[in-house]
Amino acid sequence: MKKTALILIAALMLTGCGDTSNVDKIIEEKEKSKETEVSLSPADEVIAAEAEKAVSRQQEMLTTSQPPTAFIPDENELKNGDIDLDLTELNANMLYAEVFQITGDPEKYQGKTIRTSGTFNYMMDDGTEYFAVFMADAAACCQQGLEFRTADDLKYPDDYPEIGTPIVVTGTFNSYQEGVYTYCEIKDATFELAE
């Protein structure tokens, strides 16, 4: 009885796997549908070519042998008269990165004359007034700021621009301690409205 059952099961298995013509036909139809050409308009072809170039450039950047490094400007290139570090000519991303570098390593910039541009901001905390210039990255999603203090005895709001006004600030870089925190500022600063 067992032998008969085994023979019957083996026969069913062989016949079940024997005819694959329907499966072969379905696979052949799928392969033919993949080979169908898509025609693009001339404008779409230009767009597709540009997209392929952009992807190639991006892949080349990702496959470079050296990882990206922080931007450290050549001070000789950034000197502008008596200014040691002129950040006004940098694009938004480079400006944001350089201010990040400055605030991360303030000792390196201590006492240097710095010029930067951004938007004016003001805050009062426990009776102390704080003035700052804020720089946003290119996407305007992130901001870095540097506090500044003028050498002149200016009064807010009379002698200052409205909050959010584009300004250029020039002065001496300084860092100071307040409690356990280190803060960065541009002291003896002058400011002007940005063009």
C-alpha cells in the first residue's frame, strides 16, 4: 500500500511539472513588453540628457577618493585692506560654514578684524541688550549668528535698523565667558546697511 501511494505521488509530481508552455508564454509576453521603446519629444530629450549629466556629476562627487573637508579660507585671499577676514564675498553656504568654523574654534580668530554680512537681530535678556548679525545657509533653513557690540554709545531702536534688515558688520573678533559658556562677538563694531 505504501509503495503504491509513493508511486502515485511521484507520478502526480512529474505530470504537474511537465507542461510549462503557459508559463513560458507569459514570460515571453512580459519580455516583449519591456522591449517597447518610449519616444520622447525633443524638449524631453534635452531634459533627460541634462538629468543624466547631473546624476553623473553627483555620482562623481560621491565617488571621490577624499572625503569632503571643512572650508578653511586662505587668509591672504580674504584680506581686504585692514580686514583680516572678509566674509562678505562668500556664498550663503560657504559663509554659514565659515561662521560655524569660527564659533567652533574661536581662539584661532581672536583679535582678528572681521567683516561679515547678514540680517540684523536684537534681543534683551535680564536687562542686557544683545545685537547680532545672522547668516542663513542657501536653503535658509539653518542660521548662524555673531553677536556684535559697537564702540559708539548707540541706543536701540533709534540708532539701529529694523530687525531682519540686511547689514554688513566690521570689527574685532572676540570670545568671552558667561557662566560656563563661551560666546563669540565682534567688538568695537561698525555696521552699515547692505546694498
